[in-house]
Amino acid sequence: MASGTAMAQKKYDTGATDKEIKIGNIMPYSGPASAYGVIGKTEAAYFKMINEQGGINGRKINFVSYDDGYSPPKAVEQARKLVESDEVLFIFNSLGTPSNSAIQKYMNSKKVPQLFVATGATKWNDPKHFPWTMGWQPNYQSEGRIYAKYLMKEKPNAKIGILYQNDDFGKDMLKGLTDGLGAKAKTMIIAEEPYEVTVPTIDAQVVALKSKGADVFVSFTTPKFGAQSIKKVAELGWKPVFILNNVAASVGSVIKPAGFENAQGIISAAYAKDASDPQWKDDAGMKKFDDFLAKHFPEANRLDGSVMYGFNAAQTMVHVLKACGDNLTRANVMKQAASIKGLQLDGVLPGIKISTSATDFAPLEQLQLMKFTQERWQLFGDIISAEVGG
């Protein structure tokens, strides 16, 4: 039987040859979400490490990453450049809900994979309408539902005030929380304050939520505004139950700048291992992560959750490319991405595995709650599965 596969012809689309696999990427290296730029740098370092180890089935990865400043029109320009002039095989882990939304129709009309996008919007899991787009991290609605479950149990009479980014990302988180509270949402949510990503500060919104009498403060924010919200709540001497979404939960880029003393008791949720948590010091996966940083990305801040994010996403991509063998067509890349069965990544919490299928384009669908204590997040409770509709 093996001779059949051995005789199989190598198959290539634009962006793949005997020698290389060309991957495109778009990141906010500048602008309001530039804290995330380190994800692209981590991935570049990871692929460089893979190349030094001989590449993927003998091919070197050529990783072409551009800045869009977190601006959707710029993202469209960069996607066109990657597809039409750089001629990449696919675009991997481009960041941001607004940017990925802006390029989704283009990528699907070109039949170029928009793979493992770096945003948890629920809409990336729609293989029927967008067969060339796939998410990666747990989606925002699932995460919002998990916080709702927590509040219903721990604080059923809560007066919830919500700060959220006024775009697809913030609205998705809000929808998850509202749906999760069900009929009680009307009485429990007493105020919502949106903010635009272009504003310098969200102080006024935080003040407004406190003045309306909220005793639960929910911050659905990106890192810069997450840090601001922690600082402002502390400055006001306000002591609500504080829920902070996963994308703003990095110890290195959010909590530390906001002040450890200001972050005590904050609740969030995680799927990745936290490099600042001593419980992983003898963990085999964490040792691989530290080894990678020491040899290939020594200037990285290992406490920045985005570094772990880039490490895990790149590892997922390598898994898929290895599975493609010598059939490096765009269709086969998507096929292999949709055939992952129980993949445990080095930097993801034990028991949280990646699985996909032709009808399930949501690779990670589990989270665990955590509370900030002293200088680190402490996980508590069980791993919660939160497929939307599940």
C-alpha cells in the first residue's frame, strides 16, 4: 500500500516549491494594538528555528509579515500584496477582528486560506459560507458565556457594568455574556459603556460605570485599555468583582504595567500556560518554550502572554504543514487544518486539545477560570467547554 503514496506526485500551488513554503501574515506592529506585534516576531523566530532544524519535509518556511497598524483598509492593502505580488501559499494568524473581517471576502473569493486567524470572533467558524477562513483561539462568545456561568453561580444578584471595545471583538464578548445570563441579563446588566479603539483613554467610561452603582465591573478590552481600566478602578478606590477578558490578561504587557497591587482578585479565563506560574517550572512543554526563547528569541519578554500565543499558534501551523506532506496545494492545507484530532500543544493547559473537522473550524473550545493573586494568575475550577450553542 505504501508504494502508492511513495509514487504520488508532488503537488504545488503558488507559494510552494521543492525548496520553500511561503507564508503571509499581517500584524499591528504599530498603532493602538501594537502590544500584539510581538506575536508576529515570535512566529518569525519559531519558523526560523524550524528552518534551522531542516524545515518541513525538507522545505524552508519563508515568513512574510506586514504591518497594518490595526487599520482594516491597510489590512486589505497588505492582503492583496501578499496574495498578488508576494504570491504566498496562504495567510496565517493575521491579527485583529476588524482587519480579518475586512479581508475575509477577498481571501475566500481568491480561494487562499486565511488560516488560524488571531482573533476569537465567533464568525471564523463558518465553513459553509467561508470555507477558506479558520479561527484558532477559543471564541469570544464562548468566553463571555463562561463569565456568565461564574456570575450566575457566585453573584446571582450582581449589578453588572460593562466596558467594551465598540467593534466586532467587543460586541462578540458582550453577546456571549448576555446570552449566558439569559433572562437575567435584563436585570443584572445595569450599564454598558462602549469605547472606540482610537481614544486615548477610557477613564470617563470607568467613572460612569462606578457612578451608576455597578458592583461587578467587566472589562472587554485589548491590552492598552485593559491596563488603563485596572489602574482607573484602583484610582477610584472602587472594589467591584472585576472580570477581565483573556486577550488583556497578560502579566507582562497588562498586569505589571497596571501594578500588581491594583490587580488583586481579578477574574479571567485561560487556555494557555502562563510562563510566570511556578507550577509549570518542571513541565516538559514549558521547558521547550524556554529552550526556544533562550536559543531563538532571547530578547522576548517571557511573561508577555502574546509570546506564548505566538509559540502555540506557530506550533499548530507546523503540525498542519507536516501533515500536508508533498501535497502543498491550498485545498490540501485547508483539508489538513480541518483534520486535527486531539493535538496537545506544548504551551496549552493539560487536557485542552485542538480538534477540527470539515464542519468544525473552531480549533480550541475550552477554557479554565483563573484569579490574579499576588504576582500571578491562579487557575481554579474545572476546564469548561463552551462551544457556542453547546
